Amino acid sequence: MERSYTVPRKYEEYAYVLDYVTRGRATTVRGREGVIITAIGEDRLTLLEVLGMEGSAFDIGERIYIGKEGRTKIQSVLGKLEHTNISAAAQSELKNVITNIVTTNEKRFVDYINNAQPLTPRIHALELIPGIGKTYMKTILEEREKTKFSSFADLQERVGLKEPMKHIIDRIMDEITGEVKVTLFVKK
């Protein structure tokens, strides 16, 4: 008897508003109209098209609940968007919102640096982050062996890598815009 196991799909719980139109037409689902929001998921950092509830007000950069149960301002998540298909306004907000996500979830990104592994025998995941080459990578690996990093400030102090948060934000931006093939932070 053959068993099939389905991996539960991961859904975003929260997203941040990048742009919205109060009377818009969805690009991901035909025939859907209303408050169309362009957002970025907090966890998977994917660009999403979301349908807001009529009469709800939204602010650019606002964190909205899009999880399965108990939505208050969102009717439905319509689908994923490509960076090339989002408005100029959404594109211009992207870096600010990503900066907010990385700042708010600092532990998650520091943990990534504490646990990142080689991708191939020749290339380590850390090397894909702008600003981290072989030298910084070796120092990071040596330092995290002694003690895991507790914050971006700790990482900067012990390794000498200036503004590690900025490098992670740059990497996420490259992943969202499709500049790179391998994604470390953005889940497709």
C-alpha cells in the first residue's frame, strides 16, 4: 500500500503594506476588484497581492494580519507577485519595509548567521551576503564557534564587519528583484 505524505504549506501570518489602491483590479486573480494591496510577507519575504475589506484604511508600511483565522481588515490573499509587476510606489517603499522587518526580527537574522552552512564544497551561504567575502566568512565561522552572536552589534564588534544589517537588507533586495539565482531569505 502506497502512502503519500503531504508537507503542510507554510503561509504567512503577517505582511507589510507596500502600496494599495482603494478601487483596483487584481492582477493575480481575474475579476477580483476592490481594495488591492501590494504587501511583503514578514516570514517568507514574498511579494503578495492581498484583497482588503471594503472601508478598511491602510497605511504604507503597516503590519497587517493575513493568517487563516480571524482576519479583521483582509478578505483574502490573492497570490504572489513578481517584483517587476509591482507599482513604482511599492518598489520605492520596499527597502524601508525590509529594513523594518530585519530590525524588528533581528534575532532571526542573527540566528541565520550563527547557523548558515556551506552550499557547496566551494561556496558558503555567508559569502552570498554582500560585504562578506572569504576573509569575513572565516572570521565569522571562527567567532561563532567560540560563542554564537547575540546581535548585529555583537557581530560587528567581534568580526569587524561594518553594518551587518545593511548587508542582509541588500541581499534580501537582490533576492526580491531577481538579481540572484540562489535565495537565502526569500521563499519562492
